Amino acid sequence: VQGNGQQHVEKALKLFAQLINNKVFLLTFIRTLELQRSFSMRDRGNVASLIMTGLQGRLEYATDVLKQLLSDLIDKNLENKNHPKLLLRRTESVAEKMLTNWFAFLLHKFLKECAGEPLFMLYCAIKQQMEKGPIDAITGEARYSLSEDKLIRQQIEYKTL
């Protein structure tokens, strides 16, 4: 968009940013989108990510909005008599995806500065331990594996390549 059209786009984005900072509008906007049948899972994830990115500088406000959305989600889950264990499992709503992004924003500094290196060292140690035994090149099954599904159970003779 060039010239006069660009000014209209910039003005529209500024006005939308003001609306996003209005809690009543934001909650109504998200609830309305959730009610649309054509609003796909991918769309929900994209909207949640864009909203959280826009609110990254105002995490207190984002937390307040998120609390309200999660409260609504819990109430809806109870009304539908869904099993509580399934509530935050599938990230089927904008609120659930926003919660994922919220955790990512809040944990980023901690993971980067404190937990990143120990987690990487743990990963390397597990990988090294797993690679001590045979690994099937086709199926990915291993003699020493953390996954029951990928475990070679029978004793086999092997040669290291």
C-alpha cells in the first residue's frame, strides 16, 4: 500500500490498537470470534498469538483479560459437563492459546538465563545414554529409550557403524 492508502492503514491500525486496549471490546471481540463456525483452529491460534504479541508490553492487562477468558472457559466446560482433565489439553480456544503464549513470554528470561543450560545438558546426557545401545535406523526404536513405544525389547546382536 502506497501513498494515501498507507496513511489509512496506519490510522486504522492505531485505532484498532486503541480498541485492543479496551478490555470490554477485547473480550467481546474474542468471544464473537469464538462463536463463528468458520473460525478454524489455525485462525484461533493466529488471533491469540497476534493479540498476545500486541499486549506483550502490557502483561498485567493481558493477564487480567486472560483470567476472564479462562474463567469463561471453565464455566462453559462445566455447563457442557466435559471432563475437567480435557480443559487445557487441546488448545481449542483463543484463551488456551493465549495462555500458552503468556507462559512463553513469562518463562523466556528464566529459560534463557537460568534453566537453558541445565536442560540442554540433560538432553545431551539422555541422548548419549540412549545412543550407547542399538538404534533401528528405519523405525527409530532403541535399546535404551525413554519411550515405551520406541523400545527394542528383545536381545539382539549388533555392530556399531
